[in-house]
Amino acid sequence: MFGRTPRKPAPTRVPKIPKNKLTANDNKVSVMVISSTRTGTRCHAGLCAGLSGAISFRLHDSESIFNSLRFVRAIRYALFLLLVYAARGLPGERLLANEELIPVAVIGVGAFGRNHARIYHQLQQDGAAVRLVGVVDTDLSRADVIAREFRCRPFGSIDQLLATHSEVRAASVAVPTMHHLAAAKTLMQAGVDVLIEKPLAPSLAEADELIDAAKSAGVVAQVGHLERFNPAVQATMPLITRPMFFEVHRLSVFTPRSLDVDVVLDLMIHDLDAVLAFVNSPLKEIRAAGLPILSNKVDIANARIEFESGCIANFTASRVSTERVRKLRFFQPRQYISMIKVSKPPITAEEPLKAEIRAFLDSVRCRKAPLVPLEDGQRALSVALEVLSQIEEHARKLNLGG
């Protein structure tokens, strides 16, 4: 006005970020995807897990789309609906009252079970709507120690727990694998939702029986494949389009934990489950080799799996290494992604076990299907058992028995 030429607004600057770059540090894991359009460059997605576990999205646009009133109103309305659904659940779902505490228990309080009890206790201390009622272990002195540590009651059997605390709504099953069926089935028949540690069962027949029992009882049943809740793995999932090659290493120092199963069912099964979820293709061929080193079962193993899609995955798992190493690398056309942890991993956005238990409790509260259903556990178990079969065949051919 008054003869002045209005100054043109400075164009919105878009950060120069390499396409599909995955970054991780001690405090967060983020994914950035940049796409170009004829009207400008837009950053559509940023998945960021900070210390609080929050997810943030960054939007960049060279045409300053935030100046559009219609866009702002649409975003506000979408956020309003998101908050409503977060508080009330999606239409048609039968929910527990938000303020209602979920009474939980932990069955089996060895190394894994103690960690489950620890997380439930932490959530309770943080004000989450959950209450750790008790822990169960056939070693009552062990149960008593854990109960005193996490301020709950010890029990020597599931029947004893349910007889005195019939209000228990959900439970983690962390007993030795051979006892999963008996423990989980008793709980499910009593109407208790279950989170069953991996491997789901020692055999496919028992895995099938667990699935049938869960369906018959109408309970939430989740399997504890922890790698699904690793922030780096979760951030990688959206990047996967056509994976063609995986290289996976999971090495650990020897401990007397989980010696009831071999290294394939103890460690490798984590990565088998993750890669099966990544590839989503039928198997074509499995080759494997392994040896017992410090125990009576296979302590180190290597497997090569070919999928019908043409993807190849190489797995190495050891529980007799001199250091802890975790590597997962994969390749697809014009892209390479690597996730590496050596020795003690840094603290991530949220401890995977805590994220897993949160997801389980959310399924219990909202009466919805778990993120990792028993069928996924059965699928991973099926591949793991085939790997073991190939290891046995390889040992027979080379006369490695005894």
C-alpha cells in the first residue's frame, strides 16, 4: 500500500536429509522419509521415540502449507478424534474403565520372570492402571525373595494364586518352555489373559494346543518376541519395501540361563521372528549347522534361509561368545540399512520389555488382538525347529554325534 511493493516472504527452508536415513543414539530412534513433488519438497514422516516414548511427526513444505486455514482445521479435527479414540477406544470395542486397575501376576520368577515383575512394579509405581498381585514359583523361597523386592505376595502354584486372588486379570508366563502349556492353559481356562515368553512351546503340537485353548477361552494371548518392540526394529519396518538379503548376528556370553533349550530356541528365534515379519514370504529352503560347546545342547548355530521371494537370510547365534554382539543388516534395491549393538547396548527410548508389557496391557484393557499373537510365535517356532532338524542332519552326515 502507499506505492510500496510488498516484500515476498522468504521461502520455507527444507532440511537436507538423505533419503530413508535411519539414525539412532542413546536417547532416540528416528526415521525420516523425504519425497519430492512438483509443488515442493515435503517431509511426510518422522518416527521418533524419545526418552518419553513419544512419537513425533515433522512436516516440511516449501509452500508454507501451515498458512492454509483449511489444513490447520483438518489437523485440529484429526487430533481431536485421535484424543477421543485414545481415551475411549475405537467404536465397537469393549473396554475396561480407564481408572480400573488390572490385577496381574508373574508365573515363574527366574531371570526372565523377575524382569517381568520388575516392569509391572515400575508401571504401578509410575501410576499406570496396573497392580502386581503376586508371583508364582515352585521354588517358594525364590518367590518370597521376588515378592518382597516388588511388594506383592508369593505363591507356590497357580492354583494357590487363583484360589486366593480370583481377581487376577492377566499374567506373564515365564516358566521353562516345557511347562508353558500346563501353566498357560490353567490360566486361560480361568479366564486370565496371558503373555507367554518365547519360545511359545517345545513342539508345534503344544503350540497348536495353546492357540486352541486361547480361542476356546476367549482370552488375550500374546507371545513374548521381544525384538518386535526394539525401537530400531520398529523404526525400520516402514522402510522395508523389497528386502533381498539379511545378515544377522546375535552373540552372547555363556550363562546357566535357558539351558533347557538350545541356542536356536533361546536366541536365534528372536531374529527368525523379526525377519519373517520383514520378508512376509513363504520359505523355500533351509540349511543349517551347529554344535554343542559348553552344554549338552547346541550352543552355536548358523542357518541360511531362502524365501520364495528370492530373499536370502543368514543367521548366526551363539551363547558362548566372549562379548555380546547384536547385528542386523539388510539390503534391498538401492538401499542398505544396518543396526549394530556391541557389548552392553545403550539405553534406548523405552526398554523393549516395558514396551512389550505395555502393549499386552493395552490389549487386555481394550480387548483387542495383541501385536504378536500366538500364531506368530507358532510360525517362528516352526522355522526354528526346522533349523534344528537341519543341524541334526548335518551332524549325522559328518558323524559329529556324541
